[in-house]
Amino acid sequence: MDDELSVKLDNLLSREFLATCSRFTSCTEFFAACDPGLITIDDVNAFPQDQLDAFVRDNTTYRNWNVMFGDAGAFYVKKQIGL
């Protein structure tokens, strides 16, 4: 049994999640505001962590990308199981 779950980034950073912590209405809008070159998860992973953290800190209620990403995952799971 494979214990990994694959979730599209735009499903993880959904409109509903982003509304709880930012002014952005989509994952695409969020990353385009950070850097227009951020299109794929590979782009996000290759982007300098300190720059992404600064963008998250300045444009969301989160202090850094890792905390935001973790909370987005928890939000997604709760939504999927109906909590």
C-alpha cells in the first residue's frame, strides 16, 4: 500500500483556504504576485526559501511558507473528510 497522497497545488491552496489568510483568490494569483516565473511545484521548490518566506510573511497571516503549506494541507484534509 502506498502511503503517499498526491494533491494538486491549486487544490491545496484553494480559494477557500486563501480567503482565510490572504487577499488572493487563487493559487495562480498568489504565486504570480510572488514571482511570475512560479508556475509549477518544481518552480516553487527551486525558488529561494527566504524570498518565499518574506512574501508569505508580507502577504498572508503566516510567518513562513512551511507553516502556511502545512496548514493548507490540514485545511484540505478536513474539507475532504467533511469537518
